[in-house]
Amino acid sequence: MPPAYPDRAAWGTAPKLRAWQQEAFDLYFRQAPRDFLAVATPGAGKTTFALRIASELLATGVIRAVTIVTPTEHLKRQWADAAARVGIAIDPEFKNSQGTTSRDYTGVAITYAQVAMHPALHRARTEARKTLVIFDEIHHAGDAKSWGDGVREAFEPAARRLALTGTPFRSDTNPIPFVSYVEDGEGVLRSVSDYSYGYGPALADGVVRPVIFLAYAGEMRWRTRAGDDITATLGTPLTKDQLSQAWRAALDPKGDWIRQVLAAADRRLTEVRRGMPDAGGLVIASDHESARAYAKHLRTITGQGATVVLSDDPGASKKIKQFSASEERWLVAVRMVSEGVDIPRLAVGVYATSTSTPLFFAQAIGRFVRARKRGETASVFLPSVPVLMGFAGEMEAERDHVLDKRLPDDDFLNDSALEDANRKKDTPDAVADELPFETVEASATFDRVLFDGGEFGTSAAPGSPEEEDFLGLPGLLEPDQVAVLLRKRQSDQLAARRKNEAKERPEPAMSPHEELANLRKELNGLVGAWNHRTGQPHGVIHSELRRACGGPPVAQATADQLRDRIAKIRQWATRPSR
């Protein structure tokens, strides 16, 4: 039996582990478990942690081989490269047809799809030598019953199994192999991790970057198959069908919305590069046609070509690797770069897809949060859509996989969208195919900034001083500095708006007493409506408004303070229902 606590002197020049990695490492070797699930936020360094475990188990003879299972072809090569840097030779080109690999390799990297196609082959390989199986993003093993059954059959004989994920939650009820579930107080089975390291702690430790979300609304007009012209404003309450079509119109390469947002994102990238000279941007597109069109827009905006990565391109991995090592400005990809792909210099993103599961969103944002040094920030541009606003406002929420009931959500696509990452995608998302129409007009307006659960900014046209205030935020800021600066810029904008309104406002037709009485009445009516909608007591709502806007109780508040609270509660009304 190996020692319960291995001698790390054998590591020599191995990189020092981060605090969370060391804590999880120590826990692993105290327990010496056959199965271990580590949940760590994207960008925290799960690969380094897993390879350190593998090296120790190989050095002490607990295992003789390593099998790494990944969601995509590109990630096989990324894992093999990382393993080579710590002296573990992994074959990323292993094919099921081979049966075995060269004796020069300690193990192989394969995909979940490979396992599902021939589980008996991988079971035989696992039985032949004492094997550690590393499951990268283990939630993929629950994508289909055949996948889960294949993973379970292939790796049940493994000496050790180490499961990793940044997003353990799913919106289906397929159990994930080798993951433990326990009943909570409500009789619901939830996944249980052996070690968890969320985005909030990682942000506090400086392991990940703070994320600034810049949301854009706008006027959309489209023509249906029947020839009817329909207009809707993205960022206002809409029916599900209206929202689907307005969202599609916004992302349509023929409209101005996406061009204006790409231009704003590039201005933000220029600002970020003042502190991060090699900072890059990523546009996550819905389909091949849109990706190519967005790249053309970026060439027009920047005068430079963008790297385009399509999921059926055999050279995709090479392109990603070259972009990662370069100082090129923009990468445009169809989903496949949304999960696991490590490009640390990515600091600006455009979420130009209508995929709207919490899992996909979290993995997509994970591409921008990996910190190289303290002070780096990430900026993500996205449509002002309730479901995305909700995800952005809950970045620090930690979720488990629930087995007993389907999680309620308004997703247009389910989690299988992530598997499309490795398949050709020539057409728009499924929601678009169901709603054929022609985009007539799509224009963007800057809506708001979301950071650390707070909202900042006022609706404004592209290029306006209000928008430029936020696009021009320094690219190197600590999380608390981001919050302070956002509040100051919002305060300055509100003060300027009041000043302009005061100049334009005619002489009041009522006394100050009457004006205050009317404002109090309006505010109390809105508070009553919010109470009816949410069930929150009136006093709690008033307290939240005071916390958000400042100022004394209603009876002592000025007219401007009352107007601010009225504007804030109206803003709340446009949020998605919880």
C-alpha cells in the first residue's frame, strides 16, 4: 500500500499548487478513495490538480496507466500537452480500431463518444493494467443513457477514478456514473462532491478574473412567412415567441445590432489591451454561416482578419493553439471553444448564440475568467434577454445535479447542445429553424452593466457618452475597484441626466408639497404591485430600494430620491421571474 500522504519531494521542479489545489490534494491522499469528485469553477486549474494526483499515484505504484476522458477532440490534445509538461506521456490520437497504443505512452486521451462506441474495448484496456481514469467535465457522462452505460461498463474495473467538473448541474435527470447522490431534506436526490471550489472563493483568491457583463437591447423588426411586419424591443417584457424572434433578429449578421455590438466589443478590447497587451476576444456564434459573417464584420471594424474555428474543421485544434500563442485580436467559433479550451489571454467575449442553458452559459463565460495576474478583468457582451441576465446576475451561485425532477428553466435548447460542439453546424439554432422569417431591421442600444449581482448604467445609443463611460473602464482593476468605479460612473451619469432634465423641465404647475405627495403615491403603488408579484413585505421592498438608491425613508426623501426609487423598481419589473 502507498503511504497515506505521499512524499512530494519527488516533484522537484513541479509547479507549486494553488491553495485550493493543495487542500484538495491533501484531502485526496488522506482518504485514498477509489472515486473522487472535484468541482472547481472554470479557470481554477483542474487539469494541474488532476495531473499532480496522477503523477503521485504513478510514482507510488498505485496505478500503472492513465486514461483521460474528455468531451471533445481538441481537449484530448490539450490534456496530452499538459501531461507531457509534467512527464506523463499520453496518446491523444488513440483510435478504437487500434486496440492498443505504443508502449512509449503511459496512457491515452479519448472522448466520451469513443467510449460509448466500444465500451468493451476500453474495459479490456482498463483491466489489463491498474488504471487511473480522469473524467474531464464528468457531467457529459450523463448526456445520454448509452453514454452513461458505456462509461460505467468501460471503467467499472478501474483502480482509481478522478472526476472533474466546473458545472455539475444539468437540466435532465440522467444519473452521472460514479457520482454519489444523497437525499436532501425535501426528498430530492442531489449530487455530492468530495471537494468544491466555486467562483466566489476563486475570485476572492485572485484565481479568476471578475466579469463585467455589458448588455445590449434594441429595436427589432422582422417579416414573417405570411408577410406580416412585426416590431419588438429587445430588453422589454416579451412573449416567449416574440423574444425568440427578436433574439434571432439581433444575432442576424444582416442586421445592425450585431455589427454595433461587435464594434463596441472591439473598442473595449482596445481599452483592455492598454493593461493587457496580448488580450484577445472571442465571439461564440450559433452556426457556421453566422461565424463567417461575424468574421467579415470584424475585418471591416478592425482592418484585421479574425481566426474562424468551425467544429468540422480538421485543423481546428491547430488554429486554436496558434491563436492562443499569438497576439491576434479576435477568434470566432461555433460553440466548440465554449468548454474546457484553455486560452488564458481571452479577456473580451461576445455571446452571439441563442443557446441558453445554465450549463452552457457557465462554461462559455469560463473561457474568459482564467487569471494570469491580479487586476485582470473580463468583459462579456450579450443580448439583454431575461434568462441571460439571470445567469449573469448569479455567477457565484453553486448548483448540484438533481435527479428526481427536471429543473425548471426556459431553455431554448437542452444540454445536448454541448455535444454539437464537436459536430458540424451549418444552420442556426433549433429555435430559429422553427420560426422562419426575414430580419428587416435590427439596431442596438446600450442597456446596462451587470457586475457582482448589481446593475449599472442607463439605456443609451451606441457611441454615446454613457456607453463610452463603461467601455473605457481600465482593463486592470481589482474586483472591489470595479464595483467602486461602476458606482461612481453611474452616479455621474444620473447627476448629468438630472441636470439636463432640470434645464428642460418647465416651471412646475404644482407646489413642491403636491409633487412630493404624487411621487410618494406613485412609489407606494409600485411597491404594492411588486409585493403582489413577489410576496415580499412592503417594508422589505422599501428597504431594498433605499439600499440600492440611498437616501432616507420615504417621508423624508426628496423628489429626486423618490424618482430614483421609482426608476429602480420599474427596472426590477423587467427582470426575469425567479
